[in-house]
Amino acid sequence: MSRRLLAPAIALLLAASAITALFPACALADGDPASDVLLGENVFYPYSPPVTATTQKTLNAATAAAKKSGFPLKVALIASPVDLGVIPDLFSKPQKYADFLDQEISFRAKQPLLVVMSSGYGVQGLTPKAKAALATIPPPAGKQSEQLAKAAITAVSKLATASGHPLGDVSGVPGSKSGGSSVTTVIIIVLVAAALATAAALALVTVRRRREEAGAA
């Protein structure tokens, strides 16, 4: 091969080698499903089995309320190694995965993050008080996606409150205003009914006495 043709060939070879060297890094960046989803959404849900629509609605509402109150928490639910893409070795290691995921979604500032696995929780970007609150939360009741999501609902509420950003009124979320409102309403109804029954009984006694007095006269 002449020198005139050799130089372009070498240049093309070097360019191809450089592009190939980039492939592993690109694959790792794109191979973690949660990191892609959480750039635009508040919650990453497991692929299978799916979380019920009702529970998804509640968890989405909880994270939306947290963000509105100044606590933009991201939540990753990991039910199986498949949910971790190219890093399945981090399954059952929620804190190590939280450390990894934090690097993928935190750019200019620390991003509050909660990872939920059947083995427990992993967090990043939380205050010491919030971390202490997390230690009081029991692990998910089971390994299924639905159980992970329900555990996350409780955790979001407690972490938001501990961080100084309570959720406020969110239906179906324990610890929020609406979480106890139904109980309060029932108590009020019972008390009102008891008061009315007492008033009616007293009125009946009064009427009978008056009748008896009128008869005696």
C-alpha cells in the first residue's frame, strides 16, 4: 500500500478504535432502566409483576405532594435483577445501588433518592434526621412489586415529614392529613349521633314528666 493510501487507512482505524472504546460506557449509562425513567418521572416501577393502578396512583400522588412541598424525592422500586439492567449484581444491595443511581441522576445538586428492595432501603441526598426516620421503617412485607410500592408510600410520607416538608392532604397515604381524616370524620359522626340521642332521650323524659304533672293536677 502506498504512503498516500496508508495514512487515511491508519486514521480510519484509530477513529474506529476510539468509537469502539466508547461503547461500554454508553452501554452502562443506558443499561440502567431506573436512571433513564427517573430523569423525567418521580417513580420507577418494576417490570413484572406490575404494581396495581390504585397503588401507583397513591405513590405518584405522594411523590408529587413531596415535590410540591419542597422535597423532590425520586423513588426506585427494584423487585428483581431484571430491573437493574446491566448491573444485576447490585440486587439485594439497596444502598450500593442508591450510591450508583445517585451518580446517574444527580447533576448540579444532590437529588433526594429512595431505593426500595425486598431486603430494605437505600437513600441518598437526605438529612441526618430523615435517615434516622428511615431506620424506624420496617422493610417491605414481601418481595412482590405491590408490597414494595406500599412500603414506599409509607417511607415517602415519613421521610418528607422528617425533612421538614410534610405531604399535607394526600388520600391513602399514612401520616398525611387525609390519612387520618377518615378516622376523625367517623369519630365526629359518632359523637354527634350520641349527642343527638342523648338530647332526644332528655326531651322524651321532659315530655313524660310534664304529662304526669298535668295528669296529677
